[in-house]
Amino acid sequence: MLEVAHLDAFYGDGQILHAIALDAAEGERVAVLGRNGAGKSTLLKSLMNAGPRVAGAIRFDGRLLAEMPSYRRAQLGLALVPEDRRIYSHLTVLENIAIARYGAAGRKAMEPRQILERFSMLKPLEERYGGQLSGGQQQLLAVGRAFAAGPRLLLLDEPTEGLAPVIVEQMAREIAAICDEEKVGLVLCEQNIWFARACTSRLYLIDTGRIVFSGGWDEFDRNADLKQRYLAV
Ligand SMILES: Nc1ncnc2c1ncn2[C@@H]1O[C@H](COP(=O)(O)OP(=O)(O)OP(=O)(O)O)[C@@H](O)[C@H]1O
Ligand SMILES: [Mg+2]
């Protein structure tokens, strides 16, 4: 479904990503792990054409995205939950979810109530305004909301940052379940190895803008030095 070949990305004259190769089949879930500043957010923004200048080939369903603007990519079924979440503070939780359905563009959107059922931690917050939510609650909402437009491939930027462990566990279960049932693919950028493992079937490691490892979790575990070299744990 997604095929990325030799992707370079730049901010101004500074090159951030170097010859990235990455792919995800229909409904497949992959993780991208890397330290602070490794290039994870730049990669997701590049896939969405939401910031960096890019060179190289990004294909979705075999089709070259090239200069296609973000909103058209969203219409094809790509959805990004960016690091700054972008919750509407003057809308309630339910309204934040409902408004996301306008991005569906002919694809099957999910009922906002269905999203609240699937993300049980959002349910009691239904009437709360976005601006009244804690940082962690805003993160939950951003993830739940992303499913409302019926995406085919979700790009999640460190959704667990700052969340309590028990909430991270529940979020992993709920994301995996909804992705399975709705056949949503995932590119998950993370530093939380436990969460990434719980949500995906294989991973990439990124370091200073380059992919330095790609493989299954078993292979990652067999190479103990990878963690130390690239993940600062
Ligand atoms: N708008 C920008 N302009 C210039 N440089 C940027 C910009 N955004 C990010 N960078 C630089 O690009 C590099 C990669 O940043 P990026 O945000 O992609 O890393 P990251 O892996 O997402 O890190 P983190 O885990 O801290 O979110 C960093 O050196 C960063 O300083
Ligand atoms: Mg980031």
C-alpha cells in the first residue's frame, strides 16, 4: 500500500532524511523507532507533504504522490496524528471527533459514538471541551479522532509521550483491535519499545535521518546492541 524509496527531506538547506526506504502492505502495522532528533516526525510529515521539502518516491497504491497536497493525501486514506495534536479547544470531545469525518471524502467514515465506544477512556470525556483536557487526554482524543475519517493508513507520531503506563497498555490494546477490525495500516513513530511492539509486527530503526535496521521484533531482540546504539535505553 505504501512504498517509500530513496526519500530525502530538507528544512531549508539542511538535509534531515537520507535515502529512506520503507514500506507497509495493506493493513500492515510497522514501527519506526529512534532517539530524539532522529528524524521520525520529519518522516511522517514528509509522507503527508506537511512541512519538509522532499525528493524521492512515495507511492500509495502504486501511485506516485509527488507534489500532491496534504488534503488530497487525506482523501486517499492517509491520516497523520502530528506531535502537536491539534485538538480544537472550543469544541467538545464528541465534536472534535465528529468534525474529522469531513476528511473521509467518500470513504466509509466511522460514527463518532462508535469511536467513543472503542476508546473507552474517551467515553466519560464526551462533553468536555478540548481546551479543558489534560495533555494525555488530548493525545487519546487525537488518536481516536484520527480513526473517524476511516483512514487506510494511519501515521502516528509518538502517541504515548507522557502517558501513564496503565494508559499506554490500554491504548495499545485499543489501537491494535480497531486496526485489525477496520483493516487500518499503521506507521507508528515511537520511543516506547513496549508499546511499539504491542502495536506492530516489525520495525525500522532510524538514526540521524537514515534507516539503520529493518526487520522483525525477534531479530531486533537477537541484536542486543541495537538498543544501546540507537535507542539510548
Ligand atoms: N522546522 C524545522 N526546521 C529546521 N529543522 C528542523 C525542523 N524540524 C525539525 N528539525 C530538525 O530535524 C531533525 C529531526 O527532527 P525530528 O523532529 O524529525 O526528530 P524526531 O525523531 O521526531 O525527534 P523527537 O523524538 O524528539 O520528536 C532535528 O535535528 C531537528 O532539529
Ligand atoms: Mg518527533
